[in-house]
Amino acid sequence: MRVRAAQSSDADALYELVCLSLKDAAPARDVFAASLERALADGTRVVAVACAGDALVGFADLYTVRPLCAAAPEGHVAQLYVREECRGKNAGTALLIFLSQRAKALGCGMLTLTASPVNLRVEPFLERNGFVRAMRWYTHPLH
């Protein structure tokens, strides 16, 4: 399993993975394409892809924030997805290692990740990779 930074040429394969990950909530292709280009141009953002041979089998999206009360920026994994048939083959772990290294290089003192409470498989996976459950997460839709 090889992990690398995403490139513009990955857009179609990455969009397919985003659609698998988000299902009915996936953005329109043109919205995704514009978002990907912004992310790739942003020096505080990292989009990583996991590859098995030439095929993209997973992706992760990291952005950084600097809360007023924090001594250092924090990295937040906004999305992490691995194709179902590739789970259990270390793609997710490889993506988290890659993002952790990039977050450190960006000066981050912590890496956070929000997981759906209905995803029962994610907690043991995250704990094996050094994450600790820290707080509740709330959302407030603005539309």
C-alpha cells in the first residue's frame, strides 16, 4: 500500500471514492472539482490517496486550524475512507500515518478526527492508531 499527496490528475478516481464514501450526500462533480483544486492549492491542507498498484483505494482530507487558546495549530481529518474490499489491509493506517507526518510538518500539536457514532468499526481502528475519544461533536445545519 502506497500513500501520496493527491494530484489534479486524481480527480476522477477521487470523485468516485468520495461518492462511495458520502453516498447520497456526495457533491456534484463540478463542485467537487472546484473544491479539490482549492484544497490542492491551500498550503494548510493535505489530501492524501492510498494506492494499490495504480488504483486509488482510499483517501483522507486534512485541514489545519489555529484556535485562539491553542499554542500550536491543530490538524483535523475531515474525511477518511477506504474501499470496503480493501479494509483491513492497512490502507487506513497508512493514510493516518501520512497525515500525521504532514500535520507535524505544518506545526500541528494535535490531530483530531470526527467519526459517525453509527460506524461501530471505527473506534477500535482509531484507538489502535493512537486516537483517544475526547469530546462530543455537535452540528447545526445552516440551510
